[in-house]
Amino acid sequence: MEKPNQIPAIVSIIAIILGCLDLVRGFMHTLLLQYAAVKIAGLDLSTGQAADLLRLMGSFGISNYISGATLILAGWKFRPLALYLLGIIPAAYLLGGIAIHLNSADYTATQADWGGIPMMAVYLAVCTLTFSYGLWKWKK
């Protein structure tokens, strides 16, 4: 049983699960890069920018390996850090999403499907809900 003012164990469990998911995302964005770009994101690789698109998507995959390992280690070894990360991740995506929207407003949208967005919405919702619950239980 958990003592009062402790971060609940579910925070560590969720952090480890999301960390494992990030490792899978990293694998998809790097080792299965072309498949993910065409079949999931729906990118058109017949253009002159194909190499640039793949480089950007692959670079994102590298950061998935880092975030995955970080979440797993934090969940396993230091629960307060796991809690903080679960709050930082959606905040970073929100900031990044706003910046992308503002900086791409002058450009025509492509026909890409961005098939990973629904999964990311769930991922970010899980982060936010777990962070909120963990913070509430910790401060209660």
C-alpha cells in the first residue's frame, strides 16, 4: 500500500510502457523509415524533397530512442523524474505544434495522411492524465 504524499506506482508503470512505445516509434522512424514514411505518414517520396523528408523523419526517430530510454530509466529508478517527464512531454509537443503551425502557415498543405497522429493523441492524453493523477496524489 502506498503512503500518503507518495507518487503512485502507476506513474512508473505508465512511464515504462510509454518508454517501450517510444522505442517502437524510434524503430519505425529509423530502421523502417521508408515504410513508415509511405505507408503510415503517407508522404510522397517521388519529389525532390524525399531525402530531406526521410532525414527529418529519421532524426525524429533518434529522439524517440532517447525519450524511450529516458522514460524507462526514470520509471524504473526515479519516480519523481518519471512524473516530471510525463508533464514535460505534452507541454513540449504543444509548444512544438504551435511553432510548426505558425511557421508553416504560409505553405500549401500536402496530401500526407500523417497516420501516426491518432496514436500520438492517445500517447499525449495518457501522459497528461497520468501526470495530473500522479501530481494530485503526490500533493494530496
